[in-house]
Amino acid sequence: MRKTKYLLVGGGSGGHIMPLIPVAEQIKSKDTESVVAFIGQRKDRFSKMLNSSTAIDEHYSVYAGKFRRYHDQKLLAKIFDIKTLFFNIRDFFLFIIGILQSLIILMKIKPQVIFSKGGYVCAPVGIAGHILRIPIITHDSDAMVSLAHRIIAKKAKLHLTAWPKELYTKYDQNKVFQVGIPVRKEYKQSYAKESLKKELGYDNTDKIVLIMGGGLGSKYINDSIIQIAKSLFYKIPKLKIINITGHKLYQDTVIRYSEALGEQAKQVRLIDFTEELYKFVVISDIVVTRAGATNLAELASLSKACIIIPSPFLAGGHQLENAKYLESRDAGIIVSESENKQQLQDSISDLLSDEKLINTLGINLNSAFLKNAESEIAEYLINEARNLDNINRKS
């Protein structure tokens, strides 16, 4: 008897990659004889995060191309942005190559269903899947439909979403089902905060602020914290800062903290990237973060109070939409990049001094996300694969 094969697709960011791990684990748990394959984007370093997952049996990659567009860029700037135009034309041909590569891989592995998590790689794989008549189920973590999923929307069987279906106006509403965002198991466990603080070298009386700017880090957030850190340390003597800088920004951030703080730089722990981020989330009192949906879902699982700084420049303005939705639920303090650094400084110091507000924001953020999305997504995929098997047997 042929094993059921599931294909997971995603790339371009940690938010499109990491949720695939809990989905794969749930598939393996519910369909023990299954084979789970993954297609990522060629030369995408985020795809390497899946190498350690025992739930994913086969790894492939294809060219995806990329359509570069910037949310706040004026029309005139777009017209004369020759560099962006050149790369978009080049990547159109990579996109065509990606479709051909996807066709070859799909004909080889013959999956019963494709789960499209997001990222540009989902477009060529989705088109190839449609050509071969393989059912496609999409998932959007952000509060809007991604460009890749808009391209393959009519070809997809179902659209699973993180947020209420009314936000996804680009989709046929009859095919939309809200499930939430898959969260890794380490974010769903209970931890003794005091003992974990001690393990990581902190005193129980320390006030800890975790700074994180997404998978690649955020220069804007790093620079902003550097500028206000001295004032924060003066106002909050027991303050400790943990700053996840991003790989490329690490060395520059180390130098700039040292220049700005001198000896006080010892109160800052700088980390370029860590696979144990959950530990630092657990011990933190508050988190300053971008508005990436997957990061926010993981923070929500641990009921963290967040100051959210959405990036205004990312394609489609999806972080702005995420932040807008959470603000409507009183699930975070939103600080715009257009505001001065004093606003961020006041938000951090005021929140740290208000334990009741910390608890309220954590509870509201937790309530803003549906639970057990990975289990529900796995059920949709398994049911679709079984339905296809039944149809094939009858024919």
C-alpha cells in the first residue's frame, strides 16, 4: 500500500518556515504511515531551520524569483528605481524556471496534497501543482492575502487563515476557514520563570526587556533602543536588556552599544540569532517586537505583553494590518516608526511600572489567537488526501 505523501511549501522568512514544523509533527502523529516532503526557495537560509526536524522526510528547493515592491514608495520613485526594475525582470525568468523545477519534483514525489504556507516559492509550486491537478491548501498568517497566494488563489481548494475570514477579501469567502497560526511545542509548555532566569544568569529582581526585530533583525529597532537605553537604565536601575540583533547587524550593534553606554553595556545581552528564543521570551517582563504574525503568535502562547513596532515598508503593508487588528483588541501597545524615540522610551518605562497592564496585554494577546492551529491544519490536509485517494480508487 502506497504511503500518503504530504508536501509542505514555504520560504523567504522564518514566519513562513517555522510553522511547518508543528504541522509536520501533527501529520506524523495523526497519519503514522505518512511521508512529509518540503519544497523551499533556492538559497534561502531560513529553509535550513527545518533540517533538524525528524518529522520532515524529504527536502527540495526551487528558484522562486521575487517581485520587489515597497509599501511606502511613491509612484515616481518606482518608475525611476532602475535597480529594482532590473531585479524584478531577472526574477521573472527565475520564476519560470521555478515552475519547471516544481513540475519535475512533483511528478517525482507525487504528493496527494500541497500545503502552501507563504513566500514567493509558493507561486511556482502552486502553479505546477495546479497543472498536475494536485489539491492545494493555503495558509495566511498575516491579516491580509500574500501576493504569492493571490496568484494561486483560484487554483487552491481551501484557504486557511490566522485571523477572521472577513479580513481576506481577495479570497472566495466560501473557501476560507480561520484556524490560527501553528506554534512550535516549546512555546506551549509551562516553565518556572525564576529557575530559568537563574539558569540564564539573571537575578529574580531584574526587570527584563526582550528586543526582537524578526528573523533578520531590525536596524531601526536596534538603533532606537541604543538611543534610549541610557535613560532607561537611569530610570529603572534593575533593568536588563536582551537584544536579538540579527546576523548581519550583530557586530555593528555591539560597537554602537559600547559607544553609547560604556560600562553600562554590560547590562545588555546581545544575541545575533538563537534557536532557544523561547527561553528569553519566558524570562522577559515585556517584549519589543516587529509585527510579524508568527512571532506574535508564539509570544501570545506565552501571554507576553508586547510593544509592537510594525515595519511600514514591507510589501503590502502586512505588518501594519497585523498591528491594526491587535490594537483593535487591546492586545499590544503600538508604536509607529514615525513617532519620536521618546514615545518608545515612555512606553517601555510606563509598561514596566504597571504590572496590571502587563498582565492585561498578555491575556489579550493570548486571546487574539486561536489555539491548536497545527492540529486543525493537519486534519484538513489528511482529510483532503484521503478524499483524493477515495476518488482515485473509484475511478
